[in-house]
Amino acid sequence: MAPRYTTIRRAAYEPAADGDGLTADFHTLEFPEPLATQVLDLANLGRAGRARLPAPPTRRLDSLLQALDLRLGVLPRPVAAGESPRTWLYCPADAGEPLRVPILLRLLEFWVEEIGADHPREASQVCEALRAEPPVWKKQQISLTRCDVSNGGTAHPTALQYLLTTQHFAHRLQAHEPYDAGGQVLHFRSVVRQSRQQGAELMSQPLFHDDKHGRWWFSVTVAVTLHTVPFRARPRVHLHFGVRRWATHPDPETGLVRLGYRRDSAVYLRPVMSWLPGVPVSDRFSVAYVTHPNEKLGWRHGDPVKLMAKLASGRRPFPDPAGLLGEPERWFTGDRSVDALIAYSTPMGMHGVGAGFMSHERSRLVDWAEQALLPDLARVPDLTRSSLPANKPANVRRGGSSDRTAAAKAELHRARRMSLAALYADWSGTPEFTARLLWRTERTRDHAITALAGVLGLEGDGGASEVSTEAHDRSGRGEPVVLRWQTPELVVTASCLRLDNGLTDSLGVSREPVRDLADRAARALAKRRADMGEFLAKNGADAAVPTVALVEIHGRTVFRGRNDPKFALRLGAADSGVVTQFITTPGTKRAEKALPAAAESSWLDALRQLGATVVPRTDVPAGLPDGIQYLAVWMATKARGATDRSAKGKFPVAVLVRAGAGAPGEILAWDAEALEGMGAWIAYPRYLTRLPALAAVSEHDLAGVGDHDEPWFDWSRTRDEQRSATEEFLHRVLASAEVRGVPTVLLVDAQNIRNLWTWVQDGEVRRDLIRTGVAPAGRPNPWLRLVRIRTGERRETPQWWGLAADDGVNGLPANLWTSAGPEHERIFYSTTPKASTAQTSAVEAHKLQTRPIRRGERAGEPTIDVDRPAWNPGLVEIAVLGCHPDTGDDPAALAMAVHQLRQAPDYRDALSRPLPLHLARKAQEYILPMRDANEDDGEPEAAGS
């Protein structure tokens, strides 16, 4: 029996005492601003006919300085703009004399000469001006752990503290005695952080693991980041341990390490000898990227590599991309002037080392690192289980005996059928559900038919066994194969259509010539979109009645560039009122084995898009008003180049989940253009099919190709416009008849919305107040509550583990957790079980040393888990920012309800966000295709859908 954990521990630390806290002396140097203006003019000389650069390109200079002198902290100019004075470089006073000004001037000259390579006379004039007024180092004392406090009682660190505090404790970790795991001794070096990367990072020496496929390399990483928690007056330092794997196996066909198409690959560079007189050898890695536009290998523009190569001046070997990718192991043996390690990512193929650490080994690493933080930092209090009796919804899937499991499954099937029956009785007047199966291969077709019957609990094959091969073969040409099932609640029809008409083929856009690539890509996408819409219309699709199609398509690796037709097919189907889900043609034996599960998962996702999902029935005995509903707002992206941090091209999505309201009205979405622009709540699937028109994404953005010389994005103006639009959207949604006066929890995601709705930022929010416009903050309406979710993205929630009794194994318990500290009243944490695909990940798994096997025939034998991927459910913060405790609201009950909403009964695994936010986020798939962050290598931290 698995141990019961009553507490969990976090890798999070706070200043140990009030008062002035920890301070440190620094040598500081301001950026020579007159130089910045001249460098900007120089950089723009070669941009005739193109948009001017808005600021001098300092990123590579910042990276170079940090790489060559490990003592330096660099506050990037865009960040330093908010500080006064605009200080640029920081060198700890206890690290000796800072970088000498003559050496710094020479590096600045290298930088200027590289920018003005095509204009040597003008570059020389800039260098002369620089020498005439050289910068000067000054002394300054800086507080590292004491910071201002917002009006809401939340710590408010400065941009400088986010840099220097994390670097200070990273240096202490680096100077700490090496970590001895018994099998490996780790020695850490620092890694340069770029301007938009938070915190500091350390990385160990490369370690190897041998198996039958050869030797595989990896390093241990530890990130040190600074964060805040609402209503907590002290900032927090988080430690995050992970694994970075190295690519060392060239492809036999090309002789080079395989790179993903149009993907830049990170290379970690470290000088192993001093390149600057009077400066010790750097133990710090910088990061550059190998890129291959138009199939030509090179270093990415803007990286520090060109400046580093110029410093080498031909006297020291320096890696060129082709030589590095051809013989990667030669460059991290320490016998050259620079170490160069290529970071592995999944497009490179298999790797013999699994990602991440499991909970027990990671707890040991954190215990070691903690010693370097004392006594200036103290670990935050452990979290304890919620005292509420139930941590799962009333209708959650339940295990147990085979009879009990079968009965629960039958009830789930019936609930899905009843949900579909209610939806279609409302939409078309009859409880008849028609699904379309657009197939390419017989194997996928047969598994998909079986899976459809399985997820709805249908008996028989609907007549599939009586259909001839010839009938299936001609089904895509106006003669669909129709299968039919009858149940007491619902009639199910499946229209099977063979895709032999090129719809799922490549869009056929050549990369050459580049000149009109954007126009050609946009035209190709528009044509495929129209072809898909016409194909479905001929099969009877009617935009007035939402339906669903499961579409078989080639894997993404088959298509080059932006030639993947998936998004064009989704848009074309939406134009005909059809929501889509895709299933990939299996290309390996492993994929073929997983095809039945993939088909089942695909149909379930398709049904959820129709709104036929089983909503969790929260099981909270008290502290919530009757008939409470959940309103989620998500900011989707509708412009290439936009990120969660930017305001560029954002589109607000609102989803209202009303448990017990009946299928047609249980899941709604806000259509801002309905009722002649007044706005109205409509059925979720209708909303999905309307999204392409509502979001109005440009054709070039849809095609995934933008112009190379588009005007520079005006961040501040567009940010303010989008903030106003977001607040207006919130105001209209909250004033709607379905929301106003009805007990409602407004759910938002911190990382997603805070740049546009600034009220939910840690430094702005105040307890039990709300602001949705220019008016001052005030008490929320009696029917409204505000809950903010924060996930582990950008390491904003700490790593964690369950504390075992005595000498037991630290594990991964699932529950809602609360703190005994000052945060306990409003800040809660949610954890869920490991994903079904990760059940074999043992919590006691070790990568750095052997461990005894606990169970089975080999119990007691030593083993090591280097090849096993680790999987750790993320720690989700639930902040109850606004409620009405004076009228009976219990913040703990609200947090428990949100925790239970992550456990939707018809999802195999827990969601990373509560169901309403999950559904709002899924709308992104109908607006603009975005690459999933999980495609990159890294530790799989968060539980997913």
C-alpha cells in the first residue's frame, strides 16, 4: 500500500529576518548613453528602405561580457530603463577589482566594429567618441532581500533584485562543497541568462551513461529564481533541479546531428582559457544557437558567437556549425579553447537519458543546495492536507472491484450519450448525433470505429462488418459508408469518408523564391481551407447544426516548413460548422501499438469540443453558495511573434460552466458580436466554429509566414489599447444576464492574463477588491468571486515532494494543501496524481547513483534509472483574491472546488488547470496554431490534459 503523506515540502525560501536583510557591496558602471545614440544611428545606416531599429542591439554584447567574466552581472538596457540611474554592469566588491576600463573599451570597440562592418569610417568615429569619454566604475551598496511592499501587502522587488539576488545565491551554491551522490560528484558552473530570462542558472559538468546504443551525455541543472506570493511581504527564492541532455550522435545519413526543420538548436559555449588579460578564466557558459535557414548552417544573428570568434582571432580553434554538428564530442573534452555542447531536443531522435528527476532524488539535491542558502534564507513552512473531507468531485471516476469499475464506466458512457442527446435535441430537434470519420488507412479507420463505439458504450460495430472493401474505397467520392447505432437515449451515425482527394497532403509551398513566400503560403492555405469546406458541405455538413469530424493525417514530420495542412483543414471544417480532431497515421511499430488508445483519446477530445463533457460536480459541504457557476477568461493569441508576455494580437475568450444546467446550457462561450454587437452566450461548439471569423486573423499569420521587414511593433501603444479592450471585455461579460446576480467564480490564469488585466498582478491586487476599468478598485458585487491560478510555467511555483515518515521515500501525493504560515488564509496549492502514461515512473528512481529495487523478483538488486524519464505533477497555486467571508464564503472551500474542477470525470488524467480554463484555452486551436512548449526538451513538470 502506498504511504499516506500528510505534508509536502517546497524548494522555496524566504529572507530569514526582518530589518535591512542581506546587503552587498558592488562595483557598478552606467551604460554610456551618448554611445547608445551613436551606435543606433550606425546600426540603422544599412537599413535603407526598411524599418529602423528602435534601440541599439546590445544583447550579444551583454552575453559576451557575462561569458568572459563570470563576476559580472548585466542589467539589460530595456530593463535598466526603469531603474535610476541606468546602471548596466555590476561586479561584487568581494570578487576583486572589476573588469578594467581599457579592456572593456576594447570589447565595446569589437561590438561597434561588428555592427558597422559595412561602414568602417562611421564605426571608427563612434569608437573615437567612446575613447574620449570612457565609462567609470563606482561603488554602491545594494539590499538583496529587503524590498518595498505593495498596497496589498505583497513584496515588490526591483528589477535589479531579480538579477543580483538570484546571482548572489547561485554564486554561493557554486562555491558550496560539491554534491556527492555516491555515484557521481557534481561540480557546477554558471550559465549566462538572456535579457528576458529570469534568475540565475548553474550547470554541472557533462556526465555519461552507456547502453547498447552507445554513450549518452547529460548535465544536472539548477535554476535560482526570485518570486512573490500575493499578500506575502517577503519575496521568495525558488530552486529548480533538472536534466539537460546533450546531442552527441550524428545522423548516419548526413554525418551531422539532426536538427528540427526551421528550429534553432542551443549550443552552450565556455572558454577554457582566459581571453582577456587580467581576467581569470571564466567558468560560465554562454548560449548561442545554430540555425539553418534555407538549409545553410550558421550561427543565429544577434548571438555573441561572432564577437567570441573575433576575440579568438584565428589563434585558437573555434567551432564552426558544420564541424560542431559533425563531431560534437570533440568540443567538450576541455582540450580546446572553448567547450561547446549541443543541447538535445526531441526532433533530434531518441536519447538514452530520460528527462528530469523524480521526487526522492530531487529532495536530496535540494537538501544539499539548502545549506548554501543558510542562514540568510529560511525554507518556507511545509504544506499540510486540507481539512475538508473530500478532495475529489462527487462524480469522479472510481476504481475498486471489477464490477464497480464496470458500473462506473457504464454510467460514464450513459452520461455522454445523454449529454449528446440533449445537445442535438436542442440544436436539430432530434436526439441524433452524426460523426464524420475522414480516414486514410484501413487500420486507423477500423480502430476509430471501434473506439467510437467504446467511448459511447455502443453495442456492435454499427454494421461495419457488412461493408465491402470496394464500398469503403469509393466512400470519399460522394458515397459515404454510413454506420448506425441505436440506444435508449441517442441515435449515433458515423459517416466514413476515404481521403483520397489530396486534402491531407502537403500545402505544396516551396521555400524558394523567398520574395513572395508569404503571399504563396497564404493563397495555399486559403485554397485548402475552401476545399475542405466544400468537401464537408457535399457530405451534408450544415453550419446551423454543429457536428464533429475525426480526421486522419500524416505526422508533422512529413511536412516541410509551413506545409502542414492541419490548420487549413480545421478552418475549412469550422466554416461548415464542423469541429475537428486529428489522429496521426502511425509511422512506427510503437505508434501502431498505441493506435487504439490514440483513437479513443481523439474521439473523447472531439466530443468535448461539442460540449459533451461530463462536468465535475464539486463536493464541498459548506462555504459555497448554492448554484455557483464558473467563468473562465483566457487571452488567446492571434498574431505570429506574440507571446504570453506581450500584448500583441490578443483575443479574449470567455467560457461559462454551469454544472447541472443541462447539456445545451452547461458549457457556454461569449460571442462578442452576437445580437448586433451587444454580445451573448452561445453553445461552446458553435463558438468554436465561429472563432476564425471572430478573431479575424490575417491570412499571412494563418499561413505562418510574416514579412521580413514589417514595421516595428509599438509595444506601449498596443499594450495600452489591449489593456483597455480587455477590461471592457471583462465588464461586458460580467454584466451579462447569465452572470449578473448569479453566484459566479471568475477564474483567470496569472501567467496568461496579468499583462493585460494588471489587477491580478501580485504587486497590484488587494484582498477582496476588484478593478476592471479606470474606476478605483472596489468590493466585488455580492455574487462575484475572483480566483487566480498560477502554474509552474517560468518556475513560478516551486518544485515539491511529499515528506515520508522516518527514512521512507519522498513521494508525490495528490490533494489540496494549505500552509500553517501567514499565507494560509488565501493561498492554496493543488496537486494531482501522476499521469496514466507515467505510472511506471518510480518516485524513488535515481539517475546519479544506484538504488535497491523495492519489489518483484529482483527486489534488493541494485539498479540505476538514467534511461527512465521522470514525471512530476506540477504544483498549482490557487489564490482566492476576492470573496465575501462576511456573508459565509470560505476561501478554503472555494480553493477545494477549483481543485476538484481539475479532475473532470471523462478525462483520463487530471488537468493542469480547472476545466473552465482548460476549455477556454483550447479555443486557441481555432484561432492560430501555436507550437506546444512541451515539444522542447526539459523536465516534464506539469500535469497535462
